[in-house]
Amino acid sequence: MIPPVRVPLGTPQDLRKQAALRRHVQRAGAALLNQQCWLWGCDVRSTSNLLLTRGFDRMRAPNGADRSTQYTLRDGGWVVRLWGSGVFVGDSAEGVFLNRFIFEPRLAVHRPEAWQDPAQFKRGPRYWDNARLARLCTWIAAYEESVVRESGVSYRRISLASFAESVSHAEAIARDWRALAALLQGSDSRSQPSFPACQIHPALALNPVTAISGC
């Protein structure tokens, strides 16, 4: 069972800084995850289905329902489960679900052998598990590095070219995910996703350190 969150007390200035950083993480995370779900869709539609070649199990919605196919990767006690609308990360019992458009983790129960409707997780309680979220970001970065290494950066450029809301260059996707992991871990407040200011999400180019110092 995930233990309850214990928020350390701090000065009002500390709390404002934490809130500013959280908002930046949410904006950056939502843009990156929306982009990533598009990329996973491209990988599924590729000739070899890159998710299957990387060890994911595929499960379609029951009774022929026209719902998102579910992909699950198990690595020991670590579980990543993907749908077109979001991602679950956790263990064999529970974890957190992230909607692709709203980077706000929700506590979720994992049912190992069942197709799960991701819509049910959207009603779960909010739960910020920074350690799991950072691990997910690091895993996605490693996944993207393997895609570029094995399929070529040109493949990722083509995938991004057909997505109007892209926020990363093909060469920088993994780096942006690692930067977000660093923000979640609090290990490097200067590290940030490298979104170009001309993109659809100009607010994401904001340096979180500058935003925080102005609180």
C-alpha cells in the first residue's frame, strides 16, 4: 500500500517556490506526455510494432469494443501500462495514472491480467509520487534513445512532422524527459525541458528558476 503523503512544513516563500515548480512540471509534463502518446501510436503503427518488439504485451478491449488497445510492460516489480489516452506506472498492485493532456497523477489500482478502462482512473485521488514519476520519465528517455539508435533519428523526425503540437526536436526528446525527471527529483533546478519558444506551448520555455525567484 502506498503510504500517505507527508508534506514537510516550510516558510511561505518555500511553499510558493514549490507551487511554482509544480506548475512548471505540470505544464512541461502535459506537453511532453501528449507528444509521447502520439509517438507511441506511431510506433504501434510501424511495420514491426515497436512496442511489441520491446517486450510489451498487447490486450484489446473485450467483446470487440472500439476502445484503446492496452500495452503492458513488466520488468520485475515495475509495470508500465499504455493506452492512447495516458499511462500507468507502478507495481503489480497499484501506482499512478497520468492523463496525456493533464500531468496530474491519480492513484490507480493495477489489475495484471485484465484490460482496464483508463477513464476509471481519472476519478481517482490525486497523488504526487515524484519517485515513480521521475523513474517513468527516465524510462521514457531510455526508450526514445533506443528508438533513435535502432530506427534512426529520421524515423522520429517523420513521426513528429505529422503532429501539430510537438514541443521537442527529434534529437532532444530523451533529453527533455531526463530534464523533467531531474525537476521531479529536485536534483537540478537549473535543468529544464528545451522547448523552442516558437512552439505551440511558449510558456514551457520559461526557466523555472526565473519563475521561482520572482515569487
